[in-house]
Amino acid sequence: MTARNISRFWEWGRKIICVGRNYADHAKELKNAIPSEPVLFLKPPSAYVTEGFPILVPLYTNNLHHEVELGVVIGKAGTSIPQSDAMDHVAGYALCLDMTARDIQDECKSKGLPWTLAKAFNTSCPVSEFIPKERIRDPGNVRLWLKVNDQLRQSGCTAHMIFSIPYLISYISEVISLEEGDLILTGTPKGVSAVQEHDELQAGIEDVVSMRFKVARKDH
Ligand SMILES: O=C([O-])CC(=O)C(=O)O
Ligand SMILES: [Mg+2]
């Protein structure tokens, strides 16, 4: 058996831990309160999709949104990681989309139900190629952007995260042990909007990476 390569972390079957409402401008656009503690939810590894494959719109939504986010790939396992050691547990990054069935999420919110159907469906986590840690010197200060059919929809800077990457690693690992190959999605800045079948999404991290995905309707 060949050694597993972290640059294909999405094939490892590890956890995807997502942080919600980590940018005040996005919390505001959806009329949510600014959180005093991180809001967490999970996606299963079956949510991964890589370039060359389409993002599939679930049959039960009429309002699928894009959310561009910086993903942090864990390279060293840990529990109760202190903030001061947190960056030693990072192998690298990936640009990610947290695809969200907004109509279903709104329904879940109003009924007090979990967001699984809104956030965790197949292809709900498109990812870029793996970005080795050295290629982003300051992950707390990079610009993320997303275009739909060449129109800029999201442009935000990770400097505006409410909770920093070291804080998130420490906070999450207190509750959920982190393992090599896990991915943390750090939340989206403002500008989320609906996508339709045949749309093309392009997203990037300035000077570091860009990626492209088509949207397709799931077959019955
Ligand atoms: O659905 C939401 O608004 C929460 C979320 O994932 C984010 O803020 O990135
Ligand atoms: Mg999100």
C-alpha cells in the first residue's frame, strides 16, 4: 500500500468541521446575531467534490447558495490544543465552498431543527487543490473572492474573521479531537447568493489558487 498523501486529504474520509457566522458582515446580511462563541456544524466526507466534477443541486431546494471560505487542513492530531500550539497542527489550506440550501436552512432554523439537509448533502463541499502551509504566510490576512458567470459576488478578507484560526483550532479540539486530514471551514464573508443549473462558479485566494465549478441538476 502506498503512503497516503495529505495533498489528497479529501480522499481520506476525515471530518469536515464548519464554522458559521464568523464574519460580522455575513451574519448581518442574513439577519443573525454576532456570535459570542463559534457556531459549529459538520459535513460528511461524501460532501467533497473536486474540480472537473459538478456541484449538484439537491432536488429539494429552490435556493442553493454559494459561500466561499478558507479551509484549514489539519496535519497533526490533537485534543485540547492550546492556541499557542495551534498552527503546528496545520498542514496547509484549501479554498472551499460551503454550498447551502438556504430555503431548507431557513425552515430548519424556524423549526429549531439541525442543518444537515441544508449543508451536508453530496457535493456540498467543493475544494481547491491542497495549498501547502508555506504558501500562505498569514492565513489571517488573505483576500477570498467568488464570481458567478464572471460576476463578482463575494470579496472578503480573512482579517475580518471574528474568531481567528488558532482560536478555532483550540476551541474545536476541546470538544472534537482533530485528526490528520480533517478540514475546518472558517466561515464566509458577505455576498452569498443563489446559483442555478449551468452556472459557472470561479473562486480564488489572491495570488495563491483559483478554481472553477459548474452547477448541475441532480438526476431523478
Ligand atoms: O449558513 C450560514 O450562514 C452559516 C455559515 O455557514 C457561515 O457563516 O459561513
Ligand atoms: Mg459557511
